[in-house]
Amino acid sequence: MLRKQLAHTAGIVATALALVMLLPGSASAKTIHFEKARKTSSTIKFDANCLEVLTGRQAVGLACFQRKGTKLWVKDLKKDGAHIEIRGEVLDRKRDGFRCYGTGGGGSPWHVCDSFGPKMSKGHYFAWSIVLVDGEKIVGGGEMKLSLI
């Protein structure tokens, strides 16, 4: 019974945190930094620092956090007019938010946001999630991840 209550409470907390992070203009972040991801010929290994977003059972986008160099990577897998974003915030006193967004275009190569490093506090966690955005509307989302900066 206690385990069930703890699991339920943890689920509520995780959902609340996700909603705070995903809402545009989140009140929890003092500043939100935006960067349009640039196309790169480099790749990143899809590992524990990565997330995917699904529509049904099909992966439509990938996103990764690279600690070395503090880079955010996005890849759109489906040509549907929507684009992939990473949305997150650094869990420090400033609570700055960060958004790295791709340009859409399924089957596109990896795109990278690499200017955030100096703005992110080293030694703190970056709480982030991958979202699928069509126009200005979030139409899909993945799990949330904590990555050490």
C-alpha cells in the first residue's frame, strides 16, 4: 500500500514538473534561451543521454544531451511539417530555461545547438524533455531526463 502511494505521488510530481517545463513562457525560468539547431555532418551515439518521441509506435524524433561541450542534438525522423525541440532548465538558483529546436524535414541529419555551454551552470543538473511541435502547438512529447552539466 505504501509503495503504491509513493509511486502515485512520484507520478504526480513528475507530471507537474513536466507541465511547468513544457508550458511556453514557464514562470519557473527567469530567462529562456533559444537556439535554432544547425545542420551538422557529425553524429552522436544514441545512448542513455538521449530520448525519442513517438507517435503511436513509430519514432518521429530523437534528442540527445552531450555533456562534453554542453551540446544539444535533435533529429527529425518524419516529414510531417512538425519539428523536434529540446526544452529544459538548469536546476540551479537562476533556473534558466533552454530551447533547442530543429527545422523539421524528416530524414534530415542531426542538428546541434552548441552555444548554450557558457550559460549553463557546471555541476548542476539539466532537466529536459523532447517535444514534437507543429506550428506553435506541442503535439507529442517524450520522457523527462536529468543530465549532469
